[in-house]
Amino acid sequence: MCLVMLSPWIGLASILAVSGLWLLISIGLHVINTSKWGSRKSWLVERLRVLRQLPRRLVALNASLACVCFGLMTLQFYLLLSSLQPVGWQVGLTLPIILVVSGLPISIMGFGLREGTAVLLLSRYGVPMESAVAAAFSLFVVNSLLPGLIGIALSPTLAAKKPCEGLKPSQG
């Protein structure tokens, strides 16, 4: 019920969940490196070994940049909603749930799921259905659709460029 009500405790729970996940990954890497599982050549073991070989500063930098990007996306969502109607800062706490639900592989690109989840969650804060749908869809357009269309438009230009001479193609 705590998730449905979306109190400020969601932020604390999210931080604890991410910390717990990081701890589980660290323990898992240690167990894999010190047990018989390390000798098996499974897909997961190989990926975790690659992760383990990365410099810790690089992993920390990558995690920090991911947090900054997610924070900016949360700010975008708040500003989009604020431009449509006055809202409190707590509406930003709904974004992680909206993004997780829109990532479920039961619709095409999360259409319908993202907007329906936004309507359901934001109605608890008195946000009208139209504003919730507009904010969720606008966030998708700004963060996914427009960059994707720009990438499609630039891909023939980038593919036509001569590859760097110092780089050799990888052999699979």
C-alpha cells in the first residue's frame, strides 16, 4: 500500500533498494570469483567478470552520471506537470514507477502503459487525467522519440564517413 500512496518514504526506499542491489552485485561478484561458479562459462558469469575488470572510478563515474541523468529526467517531468497545473514536488516520486511499468514488454514502446500509470498515480495528487497524459507523453517525446529521429536522420551521414585508420574491425 505504501507504493500506491507514494509518500516521501518512496525516495528513501528507492535509495535503499539501489544500495541493496549494489551490495548484492558486490557479494555476487565475490562469490563467483571464489567458488566453483567462477569456472562455469555462463552468460551472467562472463558479464560479471567483465564488470569486475572495469576500473572502479569508471564504474563510479558511470553510476554518478546515470543518477544525474535520472535526476534531470525527474526535473523535466516535474516542470512539464508544473507548466500544465500547479503541483507539489512529490509528483516527481511517481516517475520511477511510471518508467518501470512503461518498460514492461506488453505494449509497443510503452504506449498506453506509461500514460495509464501516470493517470493512476498522479490522480492521488489531484492532477487531472489530461495533464498526466500530456506530461507522460511529452517526456517520452523529448527523451526518446526526438533523439531517436535525430539518430535515424544522421545515420546515413555517419555511415558514409570513412572509418578511423587506426581502428581495425573486431573479429567475432
